[in-house]
Amino acid sequence: MKPRSDHITTCRSCHARICWALTTANGRRQPIDASPAEDGNLAVTHGADGLLYVRSLTKAHPEPKPGEWRAMPHHATCVAPPPRRSSGTGQRQRSGVRPVPWQGRQS
């Protein structure tokens, strides 16, 4: 199976054909490659509401169900991914730190 043409758009970074699908786990949008992939780790299906839904293929459920097809997440195949956001691992200046060890209340 393939996605309908009205689901297909292009990636802003690499201009590849992608689709946006909602994850079944939490309803967040995820970009997927528009063409099915035999080695894909996602199962994609058309919902009754006309949207695409995606779920991960796991060891417990390694094969797509009838009506689903395999796809790859576009984050894994994008040749020009946008720069990653800072994870905050750099050194920050501390402010408001107590100059002495904490003294708990005495009962």
C-alpha cells in the first residue's frame, strides 16, 4: 500500500517526498518517507478519519497488520537534517547557590 497523493509533501531540508502521520502511542506528528520500505521499522495505516497513523514495529509485533505498510521515519533517512537543538549540556553560570551547606531545621 502507498499513501494517497494528498498526504505527500516535501521535507524542508532535503526536499524528499514525506508524509506526516500521527503516532498511535501519543498522537504526536512524525514525518515518514512517502515510499514504502521493506526494511522499515514503522507500520503505517489510513485511519477512518482520513489521516495517517504510525506505530513502531517491535519484537512483540514485528510484522504489519493487514492494511498496514512498512515505512522508515524520515529523521533516519534525511540527507540534510536541520541542526540539533542544544541539550543544555554546556557549562552554565550558577546563580543563587547557597554559600554554606544546608542546615536543616532542628527539632
